[in-house]
Amino acid sequence: MSPWTLVPLVNKHKPWIETSYHGVITENMDTVLLDPPLVALDKDAPVPYAGEICAFKIYGQDAPFEAVVLNRTSGEGVLRASSPVDCENQKEYTFIIQAYDCGAGPSGADWKKSHKAVVHIQVDDVNEFCPVFREPLYKASVTEGKIYDSILQVEAWDQDCSPQYSQICNYEIVTAGTPFAIDRNGNIRNTERLSYDKQQSYKIMVTAFDCGQKKAKEDVAVHIDVKPVCKPGWQGWNKRVDYEPGTGSRQLFPKMHLETCGGPLSGVKAMVELQTSHIGKGCDRETYSEKSLQKLCGAASGSTDLLPAPSPSTNWTASLLTDSGRDSDLIYRFDGHQAANVPDHLVPQNLTDQFTIATWMKHGPSPGLRAEKETLLCNSDKTEMNRHHYSLYVHNCRLVFLLRRDFIQICDKEWHYYVINVEFPAVTLFVDGVTYEPYLVTDDWPIHTSKIDTQLSVGACWQGGEVATPRFTQYFHGSLSGLTIRPGRIETQKVISCLQACKEGLDINSLESLAKDIKFHFNPAQSVLVVEGEDVDSINTAMTKVSYINSRQFPTAGLRRLHITTTVQCFGEDTCLSIPDIKAVVMVLPPSEPRITITGSNRLVRPANDLRGPLGVAPFKELHITSTVMKGDSFSGSRRPGVMEVMHNLDYCDVLVIGEELNPERESLEIHHSALLGKHLDATNSTSGISIYGVDSMAHYEQALRQVRYRNWRPATLSERRFRLTCSELNGRYTSNEFNLEVSVLHHSAPVEHVNHMAAQPQYMRPVHHPLMIHTLNSHLSGPAPPAATVVIVVCIAALVVIVVIGVYRIHTTHQEGSREDEDEVKDTEEEDWDNSALTITVNPMEVE
């Protein structure tokens, strides 16, 4: 080799840097102080290029920094901000940095990079913001002659990011010569007794300083009014009380006391009223469907929902106006132009001597000068004549049934729950769970037997005879919900009370601690509480224990108004002091919304014989239902969200068939009655799927759904069936994810005798394109083959198919054996028959039909 031969440069080593760096940068500056300093080393040094550092590269999402090489030979670099850094926007940054050498030559080819190092940058704060008061003006009032520890508290805040500059360390009264002082927490107190005659109000200016001694940009004004001494009334109460769902009983007035100005009293009577008429149907009630509520309350079965939610099977309510209100509570609103005929197959043909009609109703004064009949429910002749067989209607603010009874005022524009129990010849009316008496029952003329069909209508009465054109008449104006009719049975008062029960109301904590002279009583709905006593201190103690409670797991959020009226008696006088009424509100905070999740296997593969069996297959055998809510917990002064699993009820789960509906002649989707025993569940099925409903736990729904069976006794042409499962809580207020499941069918193929049969391969097999098969098919299609050769080819192909089919089937059988389970079955329910009555009853015979 010549001494002048050039030796090619080789880049043998990659650069080396520290594994981690910690840096500090002051906001609005660009220089980063790194520890340790940014230096890259390369073992190829001092070889040119290979031993030199050409670049540092930063990897990190939106990291506003860049690294620059200061000296390629020594590998020194510097880290600096590429754009302004603001501590208030982000206090810390973390990203990755790597060093790159210069390669094997001037072109930079064959470069190498170092390992990845983590860089953590902390942004130092600058005291750039002034304190700002949270309110533009503060107001307070004091009673003359008293020294207050704290009249009111002012509060300022600072936008800086660090505790040193964001905290408020001091407050100061700017106005000189005032009888007030302020502490470092912003509490203002008076330093001397104030006189109403001397000065009735004060205006003082207050400033604030952060811990860096930066003064507020603007001072805040504080107005303090001086009130004359002693005015009788309640003191120490808040106008708003927040109620968090799930906290049980919440005291409304824990520091309340009655100021009577020292006069001798003989008795005090206070009435606390909780006003909830604007919430739901008069108060916070469960918003489950009518069927689910009846099951939950133990109502007799067999009721017919005359105002169900519109669906393909209940489409007669689709034309009615809905006013869903809140929390999925189904309400129908009638404005005098809507009505609906109930399909004949749903109308009870024989009400018998015992039946119940129930409904929620809100009704105001009748429109127009002349009050017409407004029909809620009417069973009349469909054609020829115009006889009303039974009818429930409003007339002159009276609720009238064809058992004419005394009236009650129902035009108060409030929700009430009405139940009419007929146990011939006795009739009982319940209003909001309480019997209403007295009422008058008188006999009406009987309707003669005829073969004319009847029509049951909701919202008006059908007039099909004695008119030129059949039409609706006597339209209803108001709102209805949960209109049901149940033949053959009447409801007990316990069930009726359960169906209309409010889940919110007033309460008293620690009854045993009340004084013996205290008397109290609630109204049935617990919306009104009356407290009476002879001693003011005893009354004060009792009023501090008055509480609000809402037992719903997911209550309706919003305001509830409180109204307190007070009567004070003095010795020898009826009343001696006038106590102003109190108006306050309870704010029910929104509950944490649950997320209902259905999980499990999305595909089930079964041999056709399993589908033919008496039990069929259980598609949802591996189903799981869970529910979670987002919760916040206090940690180091900040709110950190977290996910928490919760347990609550469900009210229905629907399994829908995706694709063609079920063919009842060859397949079924069902659940045996035994799977529902011991649970508050019922089920209905159709060719569209199956619905399991009732208020019960997620665990019971899991158990029931796992026992849903799919059968197909002729599955020869079936390759798969697809289903979709959804579950609900509170009548659709909270719904689960849509869980889709496919049931695939394995078909066992027998040996074939003709090669053309191979054109239809089993669906669980992959197509096998054997050269011999292709050749034979082509030969068969193009021209006749010798008979002997054809027989040999057919036998060979048949043998091959049998081997493949048996092998694949045994593999699938091995995988599926572990998941098959059988369940026991029992027979289900019985029904009752009952007869009709020929006698009609009317109450208040004021009009002739």
C-alpha cells in the first residue's frame, strides 16, 4: 500500500449523554439552566465528523424548547425556549433529547445517535399579576350596640402560579378613621359599638396584598348598614341549602333561632312548607314505567296501560302530544284536539264487579265560558248508537265516573294521582293515596244488550253513531300519565300509596332529643310540618332539627322552595308579635350519572344439533353488567376525578333481533318462568325479540339474561343469528351500551356422491381449491368424461371432503365443549276468567248521555 493511500473514515461509536436532566427556566425568559450541563461525548473523537457532535434533537408533544450545539468538538450544547413560556399556562415540561454525531464524512452519512435522555423543566414564577377581589362590592348589616367578631369576609385571589405570589397574605382598610378592623383572612369587625342614630351606614375601601407584597390593582368597596336594635323574627338561617344526592337527611336551619325581643310568650307555632309542585308530577317520585312501578309496589297483575310509550306494537299513542318533562317521565299533554282509540285486542272485554282505574292528571280551569265535558277515558258504541258504557271525565272542575259520585276540585293545575276502585256496588276514590269521602253513588239506567261493538278512547269520547260522520267529542284539556285499567281486581291502599309516594320530603332528626312540650305533625306527603311549643328555646332546638331528605339514588336536580310561617302568642292575648315569613330554597345538586356497561363474548359458535335440542342455546351465558360513576375527591386542595363502581337497579333489558324477525314456525327466543322466580321481573317476547322488565338489581338481571334461550328446530339454512341487548335505569333516563352478539351455526356435512355438491361448502370451512377438483369441474363442464374415470374422481373427492369436514368439526367441538350448560325448566302461569255486569253505576246524575 502506498503511504499516500487515504483510509476511509468509519463511524464506530454512537454519542453518549446523561440519562436525565433537570432544568429551571424563569417564565418569559428563554435561557434554561440544566443540571448537569448539556454535553455529548463520542468515543470516535478526535476523528473528524465521527467524533464530533452535530445536533441535539428534542422529542415531545408541543415542547416549546430547542437544543443548540455550541461546540462540535467538545459536544457542548445549550437548551433554550423556542417560544414564550408562561407558568400560568404550564408549570412543568418533560420531553426526550438525543445527540447526533456528524457521521462518517462531510456528507453526514452513517450518522449515529445517542440513547434517549429524559429532560424535566420547571418554570419559575414571576410576580406579574395583582390581587383581584372576587366581588365588585361587598354589603353587610349589623345591629346597633353589638360588637361582632366578624361582620363579613372579603376575598381576593391572584392569577400567579406559585404559592408565593398567588396567595393573599394581607388585607388592609384604606379608608382612615373608621370604627372597623380587618384581619389577614379578610374578616371585618367593628372596634366599637355602633349607633343607628349617630350613623346609619358606612362605606369603607379595602385593598389586598399577595405574599410578594404586590398590592391589588383596584380597591373594593364595603357597605355596612347599621340597623336599629331588635326586630322580631327568625335569624341565623341561609336562603339556600345545597343537597347532595345520597347524603340522607340534611339539616335546613342548623343555626336558626327566633328573636322575640325579650317579651314573655305563651306559645309559638311554626309551619314549614316544602313546595315541590314544579318537580316531576308534584314532587320527586320514581320515574320507572307504569308496569315496573306496579311490579315494584306489589300491584295485582293484569293491568292494561292505556297510554304507553309509542312503539311498533303500541302505535296508537304516536299521534298524541308528549311532554316528557324531566328524567324520562312519560307525560301526554292534551290541548282539546288530540285523542286516540285503543285497539280492540287490548281493551278488557269484561270489567266484572271488581276493577280499578288509575291515572296521574294535571288539570286547570276549563277553557271558554261554557264548561264542556272533558273526557279522559270513554267506552262507547263504535257504530249505530251513541251510548257511553263507562266514562271518566271532568265537568265543572268535578271528576265524574259513570258511578256518579260527589265531586272534588281538580282545577288547581297541580298533579294528583287518582284511583277508582270499583267493588260493585261499592266505589272508593283515592286522591294522592288517601281516600276521599263522602261521595254519592246512585243507580243509572242499564244499557240493553246489543251486538254493537264498543270503542275505548283516551283524551275524548268516540261518537260513532247518531251522527253523519263518526268523530271524537268532549276533548280533554290537561296532562295525563300512567292511565291504566285493571279488570277483575282492586288495588289495596298500601299499593296505591306506594305508586304515588313522594321520595322527597321534610324530616326531623333526633326526635328523642326534642323537649316534652314540643308537638309536631306532618301531612301525608311530608311536605308540610307544623311545630308547636310553649318555650322559645325548645322551638329553636326543634327548628334546627328540621331536615330535607330525598331517598332517590338519582333525584331530580333543581330548586325546592321553603316557606315558613310563624304565629306567636302572648299571655292573655291571641297574638302579640308579628314574625316575618321566611322564604328559602333547597338546591338539589345533579347526581353523578351512571355509565351502564354490558360486556361478554360477542360471538357464540354452536353445532346445529344444540339449537335443535329442547333447551337450545344460551347466547348471553357469559354476560356481565356493571355501572360506574365519575367521582371527585379532594387531594392537596384540588379536585381529582376518579371512576367508582356503583350498584343500582335496572328497570328493563331488551334483546332485539337484528335482521329478519324470528319465524315462530322454526325458532324462538324465550326465557322460562322459573328464571324469574324470586325476582321483581317479568318478561314479554315477540318475533322482534324479548323484553325483561321490572325494578330489580343488576345481579338479578344478569341471572335472568343468562337464562334466555334461543332454539331453532330447523337450522339447516341458518348460518348465524344476530341480537342486540340494551338495558335501562329509570325508564330510559340512563341507558347502557348496545351489546351485539352473533350466534353462528356449525353444520355437520355428510359424504357427497356428486362432485357438483362441492359448490356449496360448509360456511365454517375455508375454500379448498384442489387442482384435481378444479380439473374435474372444468372437464365436466367442457365435455363428457369416460365413465370409469368419472367414478374414480368422484370417489377421491368425496373421501377428501369427508376427511376435511370431520377434522374441522372435531376442532370446533373441542373448543366449544367447555361452554355448554343445561338448565332446568318449569311450566308457567295461569290466567283468570271473570264475568261482566249488566248494571251500570253513575255518580252525580246531572247529565244524560
